[in-house]
Amino acid sequence: MNIKKLTILVAAILLLAPALRSEQRDSLIVSLVTCWPGPEVYELCGHEAIRIRSASPQADMDSVWNYGIFSFDQPNFIYRFVKGETDYKLAGYPFEWFMPEYQEQGRRVEEQVLNLNQEEAHKLLALLREEAKPENCTYRYNYVLDNCATRPIERIGQSSGKRVIYPDSAAYGTFRNTMRHYHRGYPWYQFGIDICLGSGIDRPINGHGEMFAPVEMYRKVAGAHFEDGTPLVLHTNVLNQGVEDATSGPTPWYLTPIFWSLALLGITALLAFRMIRKRTIYRPVYSAWFGLIGITGCVVAFLLFVSTHEATTPNLNFFWLNPLQLVLALGVWWRSWRPAAIAMAWVDMLLIVILLLVWPWQHQSANIAFFPLMGVTLLLAAVYAIIAPKQSYKYNNEKVVNLGAGSRNSRRSSGAGRRRPTASGGRNRR
């Protein structure tokens, strides 16, 4: 009899278990949390996370799932970042730990509550818990293809039983233009990106491609719907009023790359005029400028040939920013290097003229400050190509002296015309 009662009890539990699990699944609310831009360069596009909490006030579960965890203390962080081997992590933790940073910075934070049923919500939670395990939490970060905004979209798609359709209209059209919009107050940061990243970020993208930027993702998610027409977002909550732009503000015009590149071009034009007029090579100027663009060229070459970043190649900047510029930086100091330095000057002139003619007709977008800097290289290379073949440097200064026959003849005639005074007034005594 006891065995029969036990059998009935077990059967009842098994029959009621699906209902109990259904009630438990009905308690989850899933939302996307968007944080507007902050002052650090890695915060300029904002941040995105997934929030999963219990609907019941009595339940004590309010978690955030953050794909943006990284540390500057990781071994060889800068080298790995440049090489394209930056590793980020997914971490899940109480939501109350997430908000203080954004509240202190005064950044706007909103959540979009998603229209997921409980089966989909629990499937998403299970996916995140599995991915957050120590053996699974690390992923290879990619600035535009695999980051804190693209991963939540992928996980929502994996957990949803219906296809999600996002607005396809593009506000900026390319990855680079999207970056420029969000980096507009940080022109030197964008200047560096425009040097290092090639035409891979200039290919046309649709609205879905722009969702690598969290704020753009927020806007696209707001207009998204399932294939049956049901909206993806049930409603939106403001979690922190804040401001939509907590960056450091615009850079003054006199501190921008374009101002300083134009100023440098003007100074170089004056120096070029003076060098041509005086038949003089200012060797420290050549070493400083061509050394700078040569070292920059080493970075560009590393990104082209060593880095795994797919957006770094091809890169037209390599034609004027390359390690061979160091030949000219050093060649102005030694006569034995002069033929190579002169050849490099002619190569620079040829390549820059070709670049200036070709650039408007290809799709890699250039930073406007590049062109005055190309002009600096062109002027210095032209002056060197004109003066150096006929000149030699004195080692005690930067002046150059003509070693041609005309110069020797003129010195002889000058010496012949000068007679040492004598007591006879110039008449020879016998």
C-alpha cells in the first residue's frame, strides 16, 4: 500500500512538473540596456548589455550580462590590440553593480524591454550562463564585427523562435563614417584611425551593419519587429536621465589635425623657399620629418603585413607612410647614402602626385588633414632632389657648396685678382 501511494505521488509530481516549470518561466523579463557615450575613447560609441530579471517583486534575481569586460593589465595588451588579438569577456553579475559608473558620469541609460515569451527568455538565459563559464567567456574582440553590441543581437536571434527584422536604412553608409560621427569631438583619435585602417571600413553597409555602435543599435532595435509584424520592443524605460553626450566636448579649431597640418605646410613652404634661395639643406628638418613618417610607416606596415585586423588592408596610406622614409631621414647626413636618399625623394614625389590624382576615384576615405601633410613631403622631397645632386655638405654646418668646375674656376680667378701689397706699390723689384 505504501508503495502504491509512493507511485501515485511520483506520478503526480511528474505530471505537475511542466506546469510548475511554466510558472517559473513566466517570471523573467529580458531587456537591452543602452548607455550613451562617455569621455574615454572606448566609450565614444556608447555601451550595450543584456538585463534579465524576475517579474515577481518577491524574487531576488536582477542580472546584467556584459560583453565589454577587458583589462589594460592583460599581458602585452597594446601589442595584442594592434595585432588584432584583443580578448574581451562576457560576465554576468547583479545589475546594481552595473549602474553606478554611468550615474557618476552623468550618462543617459535606457532599457528596451523585449517582447520575448518565457521559453525564449529562459533559452537566452541558458545561453548566457553557458557562455559566461570560465572556459567559454573569452572571445576575440572586433571593433565593428564582434563587440558588446553585435553579440547581444546574435544571442537574441538564437533564442527567438521567430526571425527578427531590423530597419535596413543606413544613417552613415560605412563603418568609417559611423565612427567619424561618434568621434567628432576627438579629431586626433579619428586621425589615427584614418591612418591605420584601410579601405575595409569604407565598404557600403546597411542599417544592420551600423549596429556595431550601441546607440545606433538602440535606434534600430526600437524599429525592429518579428516576421509576423509583432514589435520586438514592448516598452522603454529611462534608468538614468543623464545626458546623451557625456564626452569631453569638441576640440578647439586651433588644436585640430587640419589646423596643424596646414600650419606645417605653410612653414615648410617658407623653409623650402629659403633652402632653394640659399642652396642649403636643413638636415635636422629632413631627419625630423622623414623620421616621423618613417616610424609611422613602420606601424602601418605592421598592421598591413602582421596584424590580423581585416580592416587594415589594403591601405593607400602605405604609399606615403612607409619604413623607406627612414632612408631619407638618415641619408641626408652621409655622402654614401646620398644616391639612395635622392632616389627616395624622386619616389616620394612620384607616389604622392599619383595618390593626389587617384584618391578621388577610389573608395578609401582619407582624413582631410592628410593632404597638407602629403604636401609637406612633396615640397621637402622636391627641394632635396633639386639641390642634393649638385651639392655637398660641409660637416661644420648645414650649408652646401657647389663642387662644379665653375666654382673652382671662379675661386681661381678670384684668387688671381687679389695681389699682395708690396712696398713698390705693386711694381716688382729686381
